[in-house]
Amino acid sequence: MLICLLISAGCSPSRRLARLLEKHPELKKADTVVVQDTVTVPGVVADTVVPVFGNRELGAGNREWGAGNREPGIGNGDSVLVEKGRLQVVVKKLHDTLFIRGKCKPDTVVIRRKIPVEKIVMAKPRTSWYLYVIIGLLVAMVFVMLWRRA
């Protein structure tokens, strides 16, 4: 019963460590841990079809487009490719229809975070050479005492 009471009343290792670090703050050292996460962004594809009917769709009074349905730069059956980074857009005119297709290429994003932590410095205990000398002298004295008795 008394042993159980003593065991339950004893300090936990974390409490003993906290008390030790409180008394000896030189055992703590600030350090930084780098965590690297990788996130993959999937690719996306979208397309649409837009009918173009003469000047009604483009605006009847628009002189910039010219007469009829002739846009500058896009002839019948021609296509235009626009790329910027991961985005790719293709616009193709076929007869009286515009085909628009957009594609965003997949990508991998790497996120690096620096997290500050406190690290416990494990100090190497000093070797006490004088302790070995004292133990050696005691052992020698015991041998001398035993040798004189015999």
C-alpha cells in the first residue's frame, strides 16, 4: 500500500524535465525544423463552341472587323494558339463556328515551412580521471592488505 502511494506521488518524467530546464536554461537551444510539403494541382480542360452568324454576332456597325464575317488574323479553317505559363488556349474558326478549347497543364507545388523548436542539448559528461585514480588506489590498498594477511 505504501509503495503504491509513493509511486503515484512521484513526479512524471515530463515534470522532472520541465523542472530541470527551469533550473538550467542553458540546456535549451533554439533550432529550426524545415518541413517540405508537395501538393499536386491537377490539369483542367474545357472547351466550347460559339456560332457566328454574319454581322449580327459581331455587331452590324463595327467597322473594325470589316465587311461581312472576315475577322483579321482568323481565316476560314485557321486556328490561333495562345500559351501563357501552364495555360493553353486554342481558338479555331471553321465556317460559321468558333471552337474554343482551354487547357491548364498539371503542376506540382512545393511548400517549405520553417518551424522554430526548442531542442535539449545533450552535454557529454566530463570524464573524471581523478575518480579513476582514487578507485585504483583503493583497489591497490585492498590487495596490499590481503597480501600482508597471507
